[in-house]
Amino acid sequence: MEDGKVKFKKLLKRTAFVMLLLSFFIYLNNSSFFTKERSVNPFLLAHRGLGQTFSMEGITGDTCTAERIFEPEHPYLENTIPSIEAAFEAGADMVEFDIRPTKDGQFAVFHDWTLDCRTNVTGEPKEYTMEQLKQVDIGYSYTADNGKTYPFRGKGIGLMPSLEEVLSRFPEQSFLIHIKSNDPEEGVLLSQYLSKLAENQRSKIAVYGGNEPIDTIKESLPDTRVMSMSTMKSCLIPYITVGWSGYTPSTCRKTQVHIPEKVAPWLWGWPNKFLNRMEAVDTRVIVVAGDGSWSEGFDKVEDLKQLPTNYSGGIWTNRIDRIAPVYHGNHDK
């Protein structure tokens, strides 16, 4: 009996020692020690170009954000060629924009499911041809004072571009295209369009959206960088399970992951080792503000304090005009 107790104590000690070694390995393998220096500036992604921003307080899926904008500080409306151009001129590395199918088989660059909130017409974009959508005033309903004034009314006519217009206007720039639905047919239509682009231009385009259209695009154009809830889970869940070892799952290869700032610190090796591991498999990491429920961005200089010191991954912003100067040397930090 005494012999058994001694053996059990020795087993406990050995187990504790092994666990201690394993814990030390996990810590060392996911800390900043021996990590390759990352001296590059963050990758700046301008959400919808440069547009009007609004309060996120109490926002729901039914909120008409055009009716709650802040007092305008610039003349740009989201998802338009002028707003995209302004974003790149301000210092964006990539611009995100939304697409909606039209009645005549094109894609309009527009965010909302319906036209009711922002414009002077109602219904979905798919009920109109692209030519008809060119007559719509996309600035009609924007107001910062509960409807007392409408600073963009009459100024948005002709500003809704087609996907073809945007990509023709900016052939050398990088874009993240957002398919707003889970309709696989939109994936088919977008694949057909992207397949006609020169390889150099197509390589600068990433696509995200519903699982089904993204699966369709990945099948048709396997070299295209894509992201959906499905691709995110297939990468991050295995990584959370085994990433402590330094192993990066093959499902993370050449994709894009958007990480909420409140989740990021829980990822193995965050920030630098995680970024290096993703970079090694050609995956782009973008941090979004908040918990990921909404498209919150790092929109004020003080928001950047929420990021790790010398952070060099991707940053999602709705105010590229404020954020880019911090990294381009035109702003006093």
C-alpha cells in the first residue's frame, strides 16, 4: 500500500513537471520572444471608401443610418467613385465596397438591401436597370439634424456606379468586394465578370459575403482571395485548437480574416506571431473595432490606442482621412 502511494506521488510530480514544460513551451512559442520584427505600417482598409459616418448607439438591422449621420466634415457619399478616389488619395491600401444585382444583369455599387433609406425611390436595386439607377438621388435622405436640413439632397444623382465603372476607373488599385446576399447566382455572375479581368487586376481583388456565393467563386476562381463565415470558421477554429503549437491549418491558406478587436488578444501568438503565421500562408488579417456585431471601424486617432503597440496588420476604418495620416507621417501622434 505504501509502495502504491509513493508511485502515485512520483507520477503526480512527473505529470506536473510535464505540464509545466508544456505550459512554458506554449508561452514561449506564442510570445514576442524570438519573433521576426515587423516594421511595416498597417494595411489600411477604407470601408465603403470615404463616406458619412453615424452614431452606432442603439443601431439595429432596420436602422436607417442616413437619417442619423454626424454633421458632415467632407462632401463624399459612400460607395461612389469620388469617395473611392478620395480614400485612395488619403492613403488607403484597399477600398471595400458593396454590390447589388440589377434588373439588366449588372452589379450596382450600393450598400442597402433596399433603396428606401438613402434615396428618392423605393424597392430593391434588382427592380431597376443600371441606367435607371443612374437617375436615382443617392444623397436624398441624409440628415444630421432629424430632417431639418438635407445637405446632400440633389447632389447624389448619377453617383451610383456600376461594378464595371469602378474597376475600369481604378485598374491598379486593390478592392474588397462585398456580396450582400447568400444567393449562389450572385457568385456565378461575379465569377463571370472577374474572369474577364486581366490576371494582374484580378489578383488585387478579394471578395467576401454569404457562404454560398463565396463557395461558388472559390470553385470557379480558386486563386481569388475570399472570405465568408464558413471560411473564417474553417481557419480560426482549428487554429484556436492547435495554433499554440505554431501549426497553421491549411484551411487558413490565401484567405482573409476579419478579427474583432475584443477577440484578437485570445488568438495564439497575437499580435506578431499570429500575423507572421498568417502572412506565411498568404492570408490577410484585418482588425475591426468592437465585437464584430457591426462594421465598426477605427475612425478616430484615439481609437488606435486600442491596438497593440506597433501593430502592423490590417485596420478597418470608416474615416481613412483621419487614420491614414497617423501612419503616413502627416499627423502628430
